[in-house]
Amino acid sequence: MTEPVSERRRARHVTVFLDVDGVLNSFPVPRRRFFLEGRRKARAWNFELHFRPKVVKWLEKLARTRFVDIVWLSTWSYRCSTEIEPKLGFTGHYEVLPMPDDTFNRYAGDPHRWWKARAVEDWMASHPGDRIVWIDDDLAAPVTRAYFADTYQNRLLMIAPRFVYGLGEEHFRQIHDFTYPRPADTPRVDAEPMTGPPAAAGSSAAGSTAACSATHGPSLAEAPAGPDPRVASRQGESRT
């Protein structure tokens, strides 16, 4: 039988809600910086992505060595599992909170209408006391950022990378300061796997718990998913 999760372990546990575009993917990255940052190209769902394999490795090391679970919170929705994970070289498979409609990030500046904001609030309400790290470039929106900073304070760490750079070293330093290292001899009992450069750093504080359910929302075939519309528009511009 699985050993019950202790209160101490539960208090140390953090869920990382992870976006894709503007966090892992920054398209297009100028040629010189592309090579200086060790970026790679990937083709996912007919879109070209520019990403740093180092960042993918950092994220998975975070999950291995800290009391952390990763949950996808992106307009790519279930395609985070079918496209992003294999194309960007993730070795793990992570939970998904699916986009429930076709609003994408149109309401990112309104914490009461943005689908991601509602998803995070629902999570916080159903996991009282848990802490999360929320990584999304749209968290730079002043009203949304202020609302979550005031409402959740030390339960929530917000990381808002600049779209053109994505997640970098300075952000991982913040996450490390917020999370706790996992003792080398402590097995994970709470995991349930399914199947740089300048940036606008996060502020407040953090939060989460075990794994999140992806049972709400449309099926993969019905899910209105895909990259942030900014990516599609930039790709269109790059081809003209």
C-alpha cells in the first residue's frame, strides 16, 4: 500500500502551472540569439517553435528533485500531451487543464473572465492551503497580476517571462527559492503520471498540491486548442 502523504510533505508540495507560448516557445528568435541560447526548432501542429532544450531539462529536474508536480495550463490544451511533450523532448507525461472554449487569451487582463484565471481560482478553492507556481507571459497584465497577488499572497508565485525570451535562469532561481528540495532517499508517493535573458520576473508567493484532474472540458477531438494567436500572426508575418 502507498504510504499516506504526511502533513509536512503536503505543506512542502507545489504544483507548477505551465504555459507554452512565451514561456517555452518564443517565435521568432533572431538567428544570432537563437544559436547563442542553444535553441532548437520543432514543428508542432504545423507551427514552428523555437525553444531551449535546457529549459525542458530544468523543468523535469525540478519535478524530480523538488516537491513539485507540473500541470499544463495553455491554449495548446491536450495538445500539450500529444504535440508539445514529444516534440520538445519531455520524458515525463503531465496533467492538463484544458481550454474550455475558443477565447484563448483574449481576457488575460481581466482576472474574472480569463479562462486560465478561473482555472487557477477553482484549483485554489478545491485545494485549500496548497501552493502553486504559475508561469505565463500574460501574467504581466497589471490588473490580473495585482488581483492574484492580493488574493493569494504567499500561496502563489507568479512568473511572467517576456514573450521574446521565455523562461530563463533567473526564473528558476525564484522557483528554487520558493520550493523545497526533495531528500535523495525520499521516494515520491504523490506522483500520478498520466498514460535567461531579461524577463519580467514573478513577485508574490506560490502554491499547490498533488495532481490535477483533466476530466473537465471537451475531449481531445473537440478541444479548441492551439498556439496563442500571437504565434500564428508572427508566423504569418515571418513568411511575408
